[in-house]
Amino acid sequence: MKPNRSIDALIAELHALAQITAQEPPVVTRVVFSEADLRARAHVKGLCAAAGLAVTEDAVGNTFARWQGSDPALAPVGTGSHIDAIPNAGSYDGTVGVLGGLEAIRVLQSMGYQPRRSIELVIFTAEEPTRFGIGCLGSRMMGSVLSPAQALTLRDKEGRGLEELRTAAGFSGSLESVALNSGRFHSFIELHIEQGPLLEQEGIDLGLVTHIAAPASLRILVEGEGGHAGARLMPGRKDALAAAAELILALEAAAKSTGAVDTVGTVGVCEVFPGAVNSIPSRVRLETDIRDIDGARRDQVLDTLRAACSETAKQRGVQITTELVNADPPAACDEQILSVMEKAAADAGKTTRRMVSRAYHDSLFMARVAPVAMLFIPCRGGVSHRPDEYSSPEWIANGVNVLARTLAALSA
Ligand SMILES: [Zn+2]
């Protein structure tokens, strides 16, 4: 099997899509249901239609472009990613999986290949959390991890709700219908830039993702007693920041104590009130991010942190309340798809390594309803979510080549 299409057309399409942005190119900003997002959707749907794919959309704007197989009753093989982009982003995150997935289909079409199972390109709504504060809105609903009732409570910063915004964007119908039955897809493969430096550093063509780590996020509010930093003597102080410092160190120790390299714990937000040099902190808000590829191990760290909160509250006489913002389960990729991808890469003469996705993707939620795997290509310097994000035509061609071979093997 030899792809007989030049990569130039796909590179031109990636550049053209990057021109559809709310900012001055090459800065890409496409927030879900914004004017730029809707124009980008229309553009990509046009490309799908031109390739002879049948395009449908669900009630929240997830888009499906189907290449009918010779046995349409069989569950299709899915591939795809997202085209929304955070403010000040680049041209490759998500788009490589959408336009590269489309290109893989066109490669197979150009070779006269006829799939037995249909192949469906999926463009997920709102992978990025920019608008609603929650990532992977579309796939989360497809995987029934977010219920329609929960989805309806989502608001953006202007106070506009999902219902209003999706209707304005032209998407209607029951949100109940977004959830997929397991069995709706035979399998799902997402092509994506690595967003880390390993593949480029090691000179390896492709990463085969074995696990997708998932974050748990705990918000912690510490309330102590303020006062004058000079007048109030040390005995009996209830310094909220000193208490918070103990929690930060407790999380670090808990994450290290699992002995697994895949456990990570971070306090990325620390807001101190009133935040004056001569005032004892009376209130501190911490936001924590705990990730692992093993859900039980991650939740153990979470439990240790909660126990530290109770202990510190008791020891220091402060009040500590916690709120679990989210705790998505990590996903393991499907071993059978991984070995199909491994063989596809070997047949194409490309080098691979197995790796963990530390960022999360729509595949994390697709894993709830279908066997999934992810295929990573290098990106320069590991840089992503920035206008200088870059993946070379050769790297992209490798990804499309191996994706096409994998789709062919799975749909045969
Ligand atoms: Zn992405």
C-alpha cells in the first residue's frame, strides 16, 4: 500500500483553516460557537462533502462525515479530533486529526480501496474548555460522562447558557440524543500532535498512546484569621497561608509517595486574601491538579490530600473546605488497535514508541463507548497552544500514512 497523493494539499488545507480565526493569523483563536468556529465548521464540512462523505450533526454540534462501507449495517471505524482552539493558539492542535483524518480517507479513496465497515470522521464540539470551563464538551456528552441536565447548567463568562448558544449556532434537537450507545463505533483512532518533546528529541516518527492520563481537580478554601502583621504576636495566630503551605507540601509528598512516574500533583493557583505585606492572610484559595494513568492510584493521592486538609484544620484551628471540581477516569487504549497501528507503522517503514498522553483528549471520553487508540506525531520543541506551534509536512505525512493503513485494516 503506497499513498499516491502528495502531502501538499493537506498542508495547504491546514494553512487555509488557520486563516479562519478571531485574531490576526498566524494567531489562531476559535472559541466554540463563535463566528470563527462556525466559519471553520462550514469550511471543513465543505471539504468533507467534496470528498463524497455524508455529513450529519448532533444536537450539540458534534459532526460526523461518513464514507459508506460495503456493509453499512456494521459499526463504523471512527477517526477525528477537534477544530476549536484556545485564544492565542496555533494551527495544528486538533486540526491535524480532523484534516489528517479526512486526508487518510482520501488516500484510501484514491487507491480504489473499498471499506467493508464505514469509516466516519468525527469533529468534536468544544474540546477546549475556554467557553464553558469544561473540556471535551461534545465527547463528554457522547460518552455519557456529562448528562444533558448537567450540560444545561453550563454558562460562559457573559452568562450565556449552552441552550442559547447552541441554538444560535444552528444546533437543535434533544440533548439526550447526543450520548452514544457502546457499539455505535467499532473502534476510534485519534491522530494528534504530541504536545510534548519526546518524539522529536528521540527522533522517532510516531507515538502509539497506551494510556490517557486524566486529571482530578480539587479546589481548597482555607479560612483563618487576619490581623496586623506587626501587632498580632505569633502564639494563637490562624494564618491561612501558612496552613495552605502545609497542604501544598502534603500534595507534593503524596504524589511522590506512590513511587510511579505517572503520578503528578500540582497546585497551580494560590489566591491570598487580603494580599498585603503587613496583613496576616485570612483566606487562601488553592486549585490543585492531580493526574495519573491509574485511576485508583490517583484517587488515593486525592484522599491523602483530603486527610491532610482535615489534619491541618485541626492542628491550626483554621477552617478548610474542599470542592471536587472534576475527576475524570483515565483511559487505557485498546491493545488490538495498538498492534494494528504497530504493524501499519512497520509496513510503512516508520519508527514508533509506546507512550502515555499526559494531556487529555476527546479519545478519553470516546473510550467509554468504543475501543480507542491515539497516534501522536512530533511537534517542534514540544510547543503547543501557541502561535508558533509547528509540525513538519513530513511528520504529518507519516501520521496520515499510518492512520490510513490502520483505518484500512480495521474497516476491511
Ligand atoms: Zn487537541
